[in-house]
Amino acid sequence: MKIILQDNMIVPGPDIHLVQPRKILIMGLPGSGKTWLGERLSKILSKPYWDADVVRDIYNDWDFTVEGRERQAQRMCRLADLDLLSFTGFVCPTEETRRQFQPHHIIWMDTIKEGRYQNTNKLFVAPDKYDVRITKWIDENQLLKCLEDFNLGMKDIPNYSNVLMQKLGKLQ
């Protein structure tokens, strides 16, 4: 195998398999169930969950301007990239914040039409692209039943996340 470096130098080397972290974004208006779903998926699948409110608290950054939201999207991206596969829950209200977060998969919690914050409601743009759209509340039993035969190992991260999206798509 040959490894191509940034300056286009080619060097012989061993077979190296690089795996890019897979970020699964759970997005939607405040109160739509992002945290509920993220915490349960994290527990059931033993994968990390990054919650935006917790991260904002850690960084003491409660700026909800467009710039503050973009800064939060970049911060959430850096944190989610620490793991091979993780779930991240935050409003991610615009195409630009979604672009900055760079998710591999999007679960859109479309369970409410308006959240509790008017400024967020005005700013929120429904995503054109998503892998799963959840439009009604689900309970833990429904989630467990949906995932009952999901037991793929982490050797194939892209396949793992793709199959997970297929399973969760049955909740719609």
C-alpha cells in the first residue's frame, strides 16, 4: 500500500485502515425529545451521547445569536469527533449549523411544531436531508423492540451506523 501525504509525497507503508468518526445528529426544536432519545440510544448501544445543554454549561456559553449557534455547532463537531461513533443532540437550527457539524446521519425529531423559545422557532429551518424523521412520541418499549436484534460489532463503523438508521427508520 502507498500512503499519500498532504504535500502529494507518496511513501510506501503498511496497510493502514483509517476510520473516520461517525457522528449521528439528533436534531429538532427544544422539547422535541432529542435528549430522551440520545440518552437511551447511548445506554442501549454503549455509545457516547453529547448533549448541547451540558456542553453549553461546561463552556458557560449561552449565546443564542447566529454566531453563538455556529460556534456551538463547531464545538459539538469537535467533541463528537473524539469517538468512532457517537450521538449528539442539539437544535442545529440552520443549514449552516448542520454543515458546520458535518453529521454522517441525521435523526430529525419532528414531534412538535413550535418549541418554547420564539427566537429558535423563527430561526429553525427544517432539514431537506435526513436519515430518520420521528414525527410522533415513542416510548422506551418501542425503541427497545426496534433495536432488539441489532447487535453488530464495531468492526465496520459505516455499516453499523447505516443499519442503525434502517432500524430507527421503522419508528416513523
